[in-house]
Amino acid sequence: MRANAIGRTERVAVREARKQLAAKIKRRGQRTYSGETFERLVDDYRDLHMAELSPTTQTGYESILRKHVVPYFGKDIAADIGPTDVLRFKAAKRRAGLAAMTVEHHLSCLRSVLSFGVRTRRLEWNAAEAVKSRKPRAGHPRRSLSVKEVRKILDGALAARAKVPKRKGGERDDLYGPALTGLSAGLRRGEVLALRWPDIDFKAGALYARWNLVQRKGYGPVLKPTKAEGEEVRPVLLPPDAVDELRAVRLRQKERSLRERGWNSEGWVFPGKHGKRRCPDTFTHHFADLLAEFGIEDADFHTLRHTHATWLRDDGIDPLTIRDRQGHADMKTTEGYLHSKLAVQGPAAASLQKRLSQKV
């Protein structure tokens, strides 16, 4: 349904057209959103669209809406928000000292809300689409770790796991297994924590990354598909040290399951100490404590993923193989294609094993 009008200025003409359109809608007995505030639009966005987003995006957008976007635009008429208003919002956030990348996240959130308004025919257009968006360069590129630093992390995690708890139930969550697997396979934090035993192929010495375990505010850890769009499963050939560790973990879990019936019934490779899916945020804090204990700065669990790629690159591994192991490209795979991908990863696994065996 459309309405046309003329006026002395474009703003007057648009205002008159909106009045005519609202009158048409009213005559037909349909609901009109004329005069709806941005805050009211956001309420419906939360109720009707937010669930379609990934858990991590939901958490991020909810925080951005509550702290930044709604306080700025909340009382404005949604249909009156134009590109100049969006640019003023962007400039205000930059003057407040927010990083360029952070402001771009805010604009993405605003763009999503206004797009929802267009799809539900509350708005004629998305004003944020008219504001040019360019992904800023990262201010501080993530570094890779040296062999000596990696050995400190792995030895420290192994020693912590071996400590006998002073009281029953006081054992620490294992950090050694996830760290060695993350480094050996180049997995993201959530992909390591989402591994279950059907994802491990001991005969081939490989794992298959299918899921990502993420923290969703108010719901706890939830599973979602791997980050790469369209990627169903990612095969990764492992160095022998990592395969041996996984075998040892499997054996310890079988022994514990005999003692504690129902423990780790979902078959997580790296469960929490109570046998349930691990909390990603808690894992991050524990890993940060381990790094701090050994004085390793400017690093986190994701640094192991960058280290994986850097080591392989430095050892002359084909960039296409590194990309496939990292999961940066979209991949639609069949079972036969998976094994062909494993076949070309032999040099990569051998390279990682050489690094892990290196004396420091």
C-alpha cells in the first residue's frame, strides 16, 4: 500500500504522504504504526526476531540495545530516523571514546532493528543502510605463542590436573586436554568444548568439528553449528600426542563411569568435573588464571588457534590445508570427501608433532 504527496520541501511531502498512508490503513481496518517510537519497535524486535539470531549475537545485541541504542533513539519516532541521525549517533559514540570496531557493532545492531521494521512494514526504509560501513582494522593483531610458552602452558595444566584434591569433589576442571586439542586442531574454544566421543575417529587419528558450545545469557551453555556459514563438519587430522591424550581421557572416563553411574551421560570429551557440559565463560576464566600463573601476557585460549596456523605457515604447509583445518571457508562435505581432506593433512599433523616434541 502506497501514498503519494507533494510539498514545498521533501520533508513536508514525506510527512503528508505518511498521513495519507495512515488514513488508508485506518479506512481498511488495518493496524497503523504511525507515530510508533523506536523503543516500541525494539520491544517487538526482541519478542519476534531476537530468537532467530545466534546465541552470541543475541547476548551482544541485547547489551548494545540496553546500554547504547535505546537510550539514544528510544523516544524518537522510528519512521523519522534518517541517515543524519544515524551519523550523529556514530559520531557521539566515537567522541565518547569507543573504538571504531565497537561502534560498527552498534551500527550493525541498529541496522538489524530498522531492517525488522521494514520487513514488518512499519518503516518505509532502513536509514542505517545509507550510512557507509567499513570494517575497521584490528588495532592489536593477535600474537602466536613460542614453543617455550606452549610447553609452560601444557606442563602447568598437566601438573594441575595431577594434583590430589584436599576434599571430595574439589578436583579442578581439566585444562590440559582442551589446550592440547585446541592447539593441535586449531579449534575455537566452543568447538573444543562441544566435542563428543562420536566426533573422535581413533582409527584415522582425527576429529570432526560439528558444533560450537557458546554461552547464552539466561540459558547457560548451548550448542550451535560451527561458526563457518554452511559448514556441516570439519575434519582435522591430529598429531600422535593429541590422539594419545584423547585415548587416555577416554579410558579415565570409562573408569569413572563405572564408579559413578550416569556420569557424563551425554558423552562430552571434555566435560566439567560433574560430567555436564562445560561453561565456556568459566573455562575462559580458568585458562586465564593458568596463563597468569606463568606470566604469559596478551594471550587467551584463542591464541592457541592462531599459534596452530602460524606454526604450520612457518613450516611451509600449504595455505589451503591451513584454511581447511581452521574452517575459514564454507564446506559442504560428504563422507568420502572428508577422508580425502584428511589424506592431504599428513604433513600438517607431522609438523605439529615435531613442534610438540621439541625440547626447550
